[in-house]
Amino acid sequence: MNKILFFFLTLMAFVYTAGAQTPDSLIYAEGKIINATTKEPITARITYQSLPYGSKIGFLTGSSFTFPLYDNEKYSITVEANGFAPSKYMLDPANANSVRRVVQDIALGLPTTAAVAAETMQTPGKVMRLDNLIFHVSTATITDQSYPELDQVAKMLHDNPRMVIQLEGHTDSKGDPKLNMKLSEKRVIAVKNYLVSKGATKSKIKTKAFGGTMPLSLDNSEEAHKLNRRVEVRILQN
């Protein structure tokens, strides 16, 4: 009996020791959020999701972040803070260090207008999200607080006469898909009409509606739905 017990305990000790020596297979992303000018910590909202389909998503709030990169997938991370321009990075497990960490500190700068942003992204295919464009709920009526950003887009077109853009409308995935598609179509047309009223050339503005078919997040939360409701400006020609 003692021999059997001794054998069992020896076997369990071996299994435990072998398991303890097995390295953690997970790779983690980590970093700090700082002010690009002062280098001080910034409390920000952090959204991350696996690529390419966003099947894994998470939200954090703070001046630093740590989260696992499951299945060795690449992840996108978006950092937003009041008074600063949002920043987006792609995190690749292939860049992990010797302790299985992908370290990416993120420095946030002051916000830029749509026109200023366009100066750094005039290559065809680049996309700019209109973060300050707001519609009345479930309508294509543009709110007054949206005008300053839309005026900047109109100025961008005026200052770049060869530029051709495409307004791309997206809704969340709630409700009837057909109605969502129609709503996104009405919204980009409303934005186009506003830009034309400010002097933009009608033929230089294309529109495309996606409804809820191209979400940024697949999470079923109000934060995710808000993220998915957007109009983006894609530069087609310049």
C-alpha cells in the first residue's frame, strides 16, 4: 500500500512540475497613455478588437492597458480622450519581446480639424471618420453641432480642387437591415447636400451606404453600437 501511495505521489509531483515548467502560451499587449507634449499620463477610453473580423473585443478606461492577444491574432487598438485627437494602432504578436509582451506606449496629441488631417492623408484610399457629425435619432437630420466639422470638409475640398471623396454611411446592426441601409443612404446624401450648399462641387462627392454590414465592433453594447454609427470620408482621388 505504501509503495502504491509513494508511486502515486511521485507521479503527481512529476506532472505538476512538468506543467509548472510549461511557458504561458498567451501573448499580452501592454502600454501607457501619455500626453505627447508633457509626457504626463492621460486617462483615456481604450477599445481593442481582434483582426480582421473583430470577433474578440474589449473596452478599458485608464492611463495604461494590458490585455491578452488570444490565438496569436493581430489586434487593433483605438485610444480616445477628451481634448485630444484619437489614436489607432495595430498590435502584432510577432513583435512580442522575450517575456511575451507587445509593448506599445501611445502618445496623444491635440485634436486636428478635418482639413488639417487631410493634409497628412491625401493618398487615395485613406479614410477619415467624422467624429463630430451627429444626426437626430433615427433620422438623416444633421444637428447644429455638426456644422463646424462639415465646414472643414467643405474647405478641404475647396483647397484641393482635384480631390474626389466618397461619403460612406454606416449604422449599427439593430433593427431592420433594409431600414438601416436606407437610413445610411439618406444620411450620406444629407451630408453631400450640406457640402454642396457650402460651395463644394457636386460631381466631386460620391456616396455609398453600408447600413449595418460593416461594423467596427461586434459587441452587443451601447458603446459598440455608438462606435458603429458613423460617416467616413474616403479620398478617391487627389
